[in-house]
Amino acid sequence: MTEKQKLLILSQPQRSTLEGLSNRRPQLPTDPIRDELVTLGLVVKQGAKWALTPQGKKVLAASSNRRNAGGFSV
């Protein structure tokens, strides 16, 4: 399965959780959506914080590029 195929599988709650993690928003102790992202290998726990894996960063960047087609992403 390619990264683009994985992008299509991510639901809106999964994407928003991924964006929340990248923006360092406070995380709940239990989050079933975040657990799904851990299973996909997009998120990893680092001590008390959660962080995106390199693959998670790629998926997030690609999904924001797709959403902002014709614009730019930071």
C-alpha cells in the first residue's frame, strides 16, 4: 500500500487528530482515534507527549497539500 492510498483511508477525525498532535494541542489520556494513528505508525508516544513519526509528517503534509490545492503549505 502506498502513502497516497493511506491518505485516502484517513478519516476527517484522524486527520484533525494528526493536525492537533503536530500543533502540540493538549491530548486526552485515552483517545481511540489517536490509538488508530499509532497502529498505522503515524504517531508515537515520547514520554508524556505525543509526536508525529516521519511518515506521519509526510501524510499530514500531503493531506494539507491536497486540501489546499493551488495554494501553498507552510
